[in-house]
Amino acid sequence: MYIIGIDGGGTGTVGILTTETGQCLAQVRSGPSNYHVVGAAKTQTVLKSVLEALCEKAGIRSTSSIHFCLGMAGLGRAEDKKIIGRICDELGISENRILTHDAHIALVGGTEKQQGIIVISGTGAIVYGINADGKEARASGWGYLLGDEGSGYDIAMKGLRAVARAADGRGSPTELTNRILNALELNAPSDLIRWVHAASRDAIAQLAKIVFDAARTTDGTAEQIVSEAAEELVCAANSVIKQLEFVGAFDIVLSGGNLIHQPMFADELHREFAKIAPEASVLLPKHAPAYGAVLVAQTRL
């Protein structure tokens, strides 16, 4: 018996093949497979290549003895699950499969448990949780137009707006002006108008790093942006805690590039969670989401 866990994302796909006890036999990385980003045909091509590469590396010829778990953004919705389910059927994965969303596998991989809360801040942001009864809840994750407060995109846009406000005299001078203009090789704040309309969401979100850098040098504007982002994530987490009626000890895992690679940001969340959930254990992920998919599949063995 084998298990394949797949983390299918909008920027890349990771697949892991393990024994039923979780011993890794093969791992493969490929291109994006989120059909909202690349389309259903490309999603099928990427998933097919990942499955074939994993089986080839592990020397497995038949998929009949394999349990699958695929985690992908949107797979909590019935329509998305129907589309990905059809793709899996065409790939010969019609049995022993679990289709779930990316936050689920990230939570299980992050905590090594089937319950807890995950706070994700990457390009976007979401808080997701599941309790001991299997009840699920989420907050944030509404996308960059409706929300995603505390995300890289949100932080970056607030940084860009702070530069515009400072240029007008509507806001305080900030180090963000020179830092952002230098990073983008622009001459004046007004040049940001053309740049931001041409930039992708990912390109904009990358500017969050500049805001974090400025906050570390005690730029008041940048500090305020980071503090507000932390407050938004904690607010979303508090909503999930209440929805799932968590009390006593439970795990909160901090995930996504902004929380993993920006210790000051993670530390601020640690301090806030100590106030609202003092018995909770706040930690960074123990495993990558693809291995979390393996752990989810193990529950069905």
C-alpha cells in the first residue's frame, strides 16, 4: 500500500509518494496546477506528469494499491471538486482518493494533527480550522478585491498608498518612498501609477518585503502597516476560534511566506495570541502541505 499526497498550487505543484506509514519514497516538483490560474487542460497535464514521475521514481507500475490525496485552492467548493474529480477520473484516480483544499493539507502538515488552526499569510491570506468533532471554519480568504487583510498583497498596497499620501502631503514622510522607488527603478512617486496598473498581484505582493524591512528600521508608517496586518490575522483567527469553540490547549500554526520568513511578523502574532488564547501552542509548520496530504490520506487507510 502506498500514498501519494499532492499540493497543487497556482505557482507550483509538489507531489510526494510514501509508504502507508509515511516513509517518503519519491518527491516531485512541477509547474502550477490550479485550474483557476492555468486552466483545466494544463491542470490535467501537470497532475499526470507528477503522478507518472512519482511512480517511475519509486518503481511502481500499478496505481491500484495507491491512496491519493490532492489539496488545491478552491476544492472546498462543490463545483471545483466536480471539475478536479473529472480530471482525476480521466487520470485513472477514481478510487481511494481525497480531494480537499490547500488550507486543510497545510494545517495537517503543519501540526501533524487532524485538528487545530492555521493562519496563512502569503500573496493572499486565510485562517482555517477544524475541531475534534470534524467541524470546519474559516475567515478571511475573500480575495484581493474583497479582503485578504494581512496578506502580502494587502501589506504592499498599504505601503504604496502610504507613498502616495506622503507625496501629496496627506500623510507623514516615510522611508517607504525611497525604498520602493529604488527597488522598482522609478524616479518619482507619480511613476507608480503606471507601474501598479501593469503589475501582477504577485509582483505587487513582493513589495511587502520592503515594508517589513522599513518597519525593522523603525519607520513609523511601515510599523503601523505591519501592526495592522497582524491585528487583522489575529482577528480572523479569533473568529475561527469562536466558531469552533476551541478552549484549553490547541495548536495554531503560522504559515505562508510572510510568517515563515519574517520573524518580526510572526513574533507579533505570538504576542497577540498570548492575550486571546494563552493555552494555545503557536508554531511554525512541522511539514510541507504535500506531506500534510499524505497524513490526511492515512486517516482513510
